[in-house]
Amino acid sequence: MIADNLDEPQVQPSDEAWKAIVGAYDLHVHAGPDVMPRKIDDVGLAREFLARGLRGFALKSHYVPTQERAAVVAGIVPGVDVLGTITLNHSVGGLNPVALEIAGRGGCRLVWMPTVDAANETAGRTTGGKKLPFWATIQRDMESAGIAPPPITTLDAHGKLTEPTKQCLEVIARHDMALATGHLGRAEIFVLVRAAKEMGIRKVIVTHAEFPSQSLSAAEQKELADLGAIIEHCFTTMYTGKATWEAAFAAVHATGCERTLLSTDLGQPFNPGVSEGFAMFAQRFLDAGFTPAQVHRMAVQNPSEIAA
């Protein structure tokens, strides 16, 4: 994530906004230690959540499994539920059922499809003077060192799921982990969601639906929700100007709060802190006419069901 809309007005969360997210889970956060700078470390974030009355968070890394970190942090800060995750990028072997099986046995609770290494994610691969996200800079550094495996896709030449993808879905279903679509493209997302539900995966998340790599329309989001997915909207996507708040609100109205997940995708040094950003997110929805009960449903109830 890159801060390219720093002129965004700073929303001051009201008491009502903070109250609406008491007991919330943030299922998309970045904390340290990491290979790139982070605003806060795992233990500090857990203590922050505990102080704010937030229930828990999922530790996302683009590069390493986090279930062992999550277990350590949960032991240090009782009262906060820390979810371990894995992202199926090249650093874990890509669509690697072995890495996924080990993660599942170790308590991993959420799996992201490829993000920085997804064929659909072109940041860092295109030319131009645009400032790059930290992870895209890492990709370019590795490429200059001769480390440049091909981008990952979940589909074969006929638009069907590849065998490694199917094997990964089998592992996810067997360990009852939640599946998130990562930075896959539209065609991949629709095929994946259909297959995941057919294979018995109970919890399927469409990752940051407005993010430029996905840029799913309200109608597409509704269609995916009708297929059984829950649609995630991330604070940073709108906060950094990658999508408009109005588009996000319209999509939630189209999909329904009962099929919507609010996450922050925070942890970058230049962005607000995670809990503060979560409350700012809640305030944005309240200011747009959503009720506290609706915000609670999207920030507390729905992610709690994913985390269970």
C-alpha cells in the first residue's frame, strides 16, 4: 500500500464510532517484524487492541506464514485473538499444498491467494515514474538480482483452475481455513469462489474489492456475494485515493451489510494507526448514513464469524 492521497481530510472518530467497533476483528493488518517498515509490531498491536476493546486481528505477511507469530503474541497478550495466516506467493512456493498443509496443522486460520506475485498484480512490472509500493520495490530488487520466477495464476489456458490451485483448495477445506482471493483478477476470482464453495470451503472472502488490481463493480460484488462470498472493503483503499468512498458505500448498499466485511489493511508507517483507522472507517460509514448496528454487523459480527 502506498500513501498517495495525503490530502484526505482527517476524520475524527466519535464516541459512537468507537462504540460501534467494540469487539471487532480486523482481518487484514500488517505489523512487524516484516521485510518492509511497519508502524507497529505484533505485540504492540495486540496491546493497542486490548486497550481499545477490539477483539482480534489477522496478521498478514506477503512473504511468510504468521501462525507461529500469532501463537506467541496471543500468549503474551491474553484477551486478544491473533489469527495466523499464509499468503501463497513465491516465498512459500506459490500455490504450494505442502506449505499450506504445514500451516494448517500449525493453526493457520486464513489463506490469501497470491498477492504481490499474482499475474494480475502489475505494480512494479510496468514502466513509468509512479512511486511504487514497498513490496513492488522488493520485487524489482529481486529481479535485478536474477530472482524473477514467473507471475502466478490460478487458471490454465482454458480458464479452468490449475491442479495446484485445486490441491490448495482441498487443504483449505480439510483444515476449515478461511480463503481470501488476494490480488487475483476478476476471471480468477469468479472461478475460484465457485470452486471453493463446491469443494466445501465455508468462509470465502473477496479481498479489498475496490483495490485497483480488482476494481470490482457493485454488480460484480453482489454476484460474488450471491455465490457465497463475503466482500471485504479496506480503509486504506479509499483513504489513499485508490477508489472513492461513494463507490464503496454504493457497493455495500448493493451487496448488503450482512455480506460485507470491514478491514483496514493498515500498518504502513505513513498511515494512521490500526485501531484509529478502524474507528475512522466506522465514522465514514456513520457519516454516510449507515446505522451503528450496520457498522457493528460489518466490523464485529461478520468478521467474528470468519474468525470462529
